[in-house]
Amino acid sequence: MHGFNCEEFRKNIPMMVAISGVTQDTSVPNIRVDAHNHTRSLHCTNGLCDEIIVLHLGYLNYTEYVITVTFYDLENPRFSIKNVNFTLKMYNVSFSQVEIWFRFIFVVFTFMVTVSITIHSHCSDTLYPDGRIDGAHIKIQTA
């Protein structure tokens, strides 16, 4: 959102989000019977506002959606909204799973290297060709 006339603006904005999915026969059933109400913090500086997350869909059951977003309590004589831009972002689930596995394998590998270094540093006795052992205290008893 942008277009404010003031230098800096910060306000909690209540909003309502209603989601409907469009089926193949073009009917539009509500995904949620009741609309989702929540409040977001809106921060604007020099006429431009920070992004706010309006909606998150964990999975997509429909190829088309009708989303109705209603903002409340935006009337204020100090500022006026010129326009609102909505940006849709999505991620590839299979990429996310690969990323999670990569991180898991990296953590396991790091743990193995750390344990290996720790064990090696505690067992770093040096055996010289002449039979001397450096780094170990050996007590030899003769009868």
C-alpha cells in the first residue's frame, strides 16, 4: 500500500478475509463459512507502506479462488490511500522438501565431523619409530 501524505504513519488495521474456491462447474463454494478477521500493523514512511501479509494458503484445492479483503478503520483526515497493490507469492513444495533434507543431512554431517575431531583430539598420542609414545603417560612395572 502506498500513497500517504504524511511523513510517518503507524496504525493497527483490522481486516476481514473471505475465501471461496471456483469449481469446474463455475460454482463458488465458500472454503470457510465464516470470514477470517485479524489485525495487521501498517507502517508507512514517506508515502510508502511496508508489506503486510493478508492471507496464507497452505495448499491449493482449487485452480481458481475468489478472495475478498475488507479493510476497516482506514478513514483518517491526515492521510489518504491512493492505491493498494496485491502481490501473490507461491513456493514449490518439492523444492522445500529437498531444502529440508539438505539441511538435515548437513546437520548430521556437521555433527559427525565435530565428533570425529573431538575424538581425534583426545586420542592424539604419537607413536615414534623408536618406540617412544608422545602424549600418553604409561607406567610400566617389572616383576
